[in-house]
Amino acid sequence: MMNSRDLLRLAWQSIWFHRMRSLLTMLGILIGIASVVLLTSIGEGTRFYVLTQFTQFGTTLAAINPGRIQTTGLSGAVGTTVHPLTIEDAEALRRIPGVDRVVPVVMGAAPVENAGRTRDVFVYGVTSSAPDAWRMRVRSGRFLPELDAERGAPLAVLGPKLKRELFGDQNCLGDHVRIAGERFLVIGIMEPMGQFLGFDIDDSAYIPVGQAQRLFNREHLQKIDITIASAPLIDPVVARVKRLMIERHNREEDFTITTQTGMLDSLDRIIRIVSLAVGGIGAISLLVGSIGILTMMWISVNERTSEIGLARAIGATSNQIRWLFLSEAAMLSTLGGTLGLGFGIGTAQLLHLYVPALPVQTPPEYVVLALAISFLVGIASGLMPARRASALDPIVALAAE
């Protein structure tokens, strides 16, 4: 009588005896699992990276931009005017219950100079609310004080990288820099923040929004950032903001409100679509692999007919014969899945090693799922050949050449 250990030993011996054929048979499963693991690792790594980038500014931040991102109506049928965002809009938003901070923003690229050193950076025109709204901290000195938003004052706060490039290790508080040719007093240095989606936040300068409007010759704001008091208030506060802005813009919704949660939901939808595409690629490879296993096992039954007859003659039951071939198919597929898993994870880590900016992350549940799918594909592929082997007449099988 054969026990489970005997079944697994015989299955492994059959695979090892035909190892080249077995390896080629496993190739479809290997490629399917490897492609799914590799692309999923990149997708999950990208998702985690973007999630980390956005949440460093908090999850209750919302941005109001001029213009709508959705197109409605007929082209050219009715003309509409996009009303620009103004300082008055920002002041009105402060009075909405649930709005914690309001930051009117004007930004642009400009040269920042000191003692013969010049660096082209992004200059942000903001108000004193920016550090609280954007979760930034001042390392030394102070941030911009409360000022008349439209008038402002020639004050500047530097990012740590910009300060280092212009002043080195010396103290720069109380010194002056020239931004686009105009003289500004340095009153603070920010804490390092790193990069945000490829932009170096530390290599920038902050000036009052009124000064930025004059510096970049802009009459209006590029956007208004608001923070909401708590996550449960996001939807009702956004609804109030929308109603107020529509009233202020002649009953027209000519602006777009984007929340952090909305951006993260959009990201999740994109990742799901990519995951479906990856699943489709993997499913095709797994289908090819399962057909390969079925074909090889079918051929194996023909080649081992006399062996099956001998096993039946010495007492093996048809059920044991069935399990022998099922074990062989499952072992083939699981081995292919394991090799594919190792190849996928290894390739992902190798890519990350050579391209550090490419984030990769393989969720543990995907590893377990990949092995489970490999096992099930093997069982499904081996059912028909195993059933055929177990149904052979022992006398006829024994007499076969």
C-alpha cells in the first residue's frame, strides 16, 4: 500500500527523471507568476510611494484651482468665462465653519542671488498659514508674519538646500537676497522636507503672496489651499466651499476642488485597473502553462501504461493511481510558481537596486496567493490525465509495451 510520502516520492522521481521536459513544462507557470509578481511589486511600490508623498501634507488638505477639469455641453455652443481666484475669495473661505487654514498661492521660477551666487528655484507666494496647512516647520528664525495679503513686505524664508547653496554654513538670518532682481530680507530657514513627486521642496523660497503677485506680474492667484478641521468634515465643508465659490463667481462653477482623499481614491482606481491588466497577462501565461502540464501528463500516462499496470498488479488502487498523477501535476505547477515567485521578486529588487527612484514592494498576501494559484492550476491541469490513468484496465495496462 502506498502512503502520502510514497506518492510524493514517486511524483518527484518522475519529475526529476524527465527534468528537462519538466522544466520546459513549468515555463508557462513560471512566466505567469513572475510577470504578475514583478508588475504587482512595482504597482504596489508606486502606490505606497505616492500615498506617502501626499499624506506628508496631511489628509485633510484640499486645493481650489481655477477652471473645471470636466467638459460639458457642446463645443462653441455657449461661451463661458472662467473667473480667476482672488485674495478676496481666500478671505471669504476663512469664514466657513470647518475650514481650519487658508493659503492663497502664487508661484513661479525665479533666480535667487546672494554674494555672486545665483540659483534658479521655485518661489512660493503664501501667507503665514502655509506651515500649518502644509505641515512644514521652521528650523531657525520664523516664517512670514501676519501681513496684509495684498501689500505684503519684502521678506523671505529659504528652504534648507537653497540656504546651503547660497550661504554655505554661515548664518543668513538678517541678510538679504535678491529674488528676480528685488531685495528681500531673510527671516527664516525651513526644516528639510525632501522631494514631492520629483520636486525638491528644500530648494525653494517663500515670500508674501502680495509680493509674489508683483514679482511675477500676476493679478490673480494660481490656487487656494485649505485645510479642514477633521476628516469627517471633509465632504460637508467641501460642499460649503463649493456653494460659496459659486455665489462669488456669478453662479458659475468655474473652478475645481481637489481633496487629498479624492486624489488617493483616483490612485486606487488606477492601481486596480493596472492590477486587472496584470492579472490578464498572468492569466494568459497560466493558461498556457496549464495546457503544457495537461499535455505532458497526458503523454506521461501513455508512456507509463505498463508501469500503471504493474502498480495495480501489486495492490495499488485506482484512487492511489489518480492521486499519484495529481501529485505530480501539482508538484510541477507549484515548483514553477515558486521559481516564478523567486524570479519576480528578484527582478523587482534588482530593478530597484539599479533604479533607486523606482519603488517596489511585494505584499506578503500576494506571495501566498501566487503559490496557492500555482497549486490549484496544477490540480486542475492534472485532473483529466489522472482520471484517465486511474481508469485503465490493469490487465490491459500490464500487457502494454
